[in-house]
Amino acid sequence: MDFKDIKELIRVFDKSELNKLRVKEAEFEISMQRGFEGGVTTVTTTPMAQVSTPVAQLTQTSVATPAANASEEKSNNQVSGTTINSPMVGTYYSAPSPDAPSFCGIGDTIRKGQVLCILEAMKIMNEVEAEYDCKIVDILVQNGAPVEYDMPIFVVEKI
């Protein structure tokens, strides 16, 4: 695991609601814990070498961006109708690549199993598929915006 992967892991952990996280990959291991002061994070790169550093108490912080504010305002308002919620914490993408057309748009009829969007978490692209036939009434998240677990992404009408 390289330094960029570790930074991304810390970022995702900070945005999640997890209190503890432990990742072990071959001879590398990292543990993170939120909410107690004087904690220790241990990073092991070989079976015998351990590096311990004190960790300040982690708190949830958010950096407000215009896209995040817009999606936050929509998600904070009462959403009427059936919603399709995010199954995970990640970054929302409406298309498979920047120059490709969106998977769906407002007014589109979606069939069960059809891809609605991609959620990126830790450099892994996860396709979100429709669980039932529906029509897209509204898209609550802008492309590239972060999403939280169980956050409404789409307002739909079941068909």
C-alpha cells in the first residue's frame, strides 16, 4: 500500500461513521480508531518492525464546496416520493467516464438491474443498479459530489 492509498483510506475513514478500522495487506497493517484521546495508531511494514504515533481525537469535519452545499440542501429538505439511497460512502459519478453520456437523466424510465450511477470508494468503482422498474423524477446529487451512506440520490416513481 503506497502513501496515496493511505491518505485516501484516512480521508474515507474520516468521512465515514466508523469508529474503528483495521486494514491488513500482506505484511502491511494500519489501524484507526475515532473518539478516544491518547490513542495509538500502529503501522506495521514487516512482522517485527512497528511504528507507533500518538493520534489526536478525530472529529468529523467537512469542507463546503458549492456542489456539496447544493446536494446537502436537497438532502436536508424533505424529499417527497420514493428515493434510491446510497449504499455506501463515496463519490457520485453519473457516467462511466467524463466524456460518456450519463447512465440516466430526469424523466428516464429505468429497468430493474440497469446501472444508475457509479460510486467511487477507495479507488474502486461500484455500480449502483436499480432494484425495480422506475422513472427518474429528480437527481439529488451533482456529478463528482461526495455521498454518505443511506443518503438519497434519486427520487423515483415505481412502475
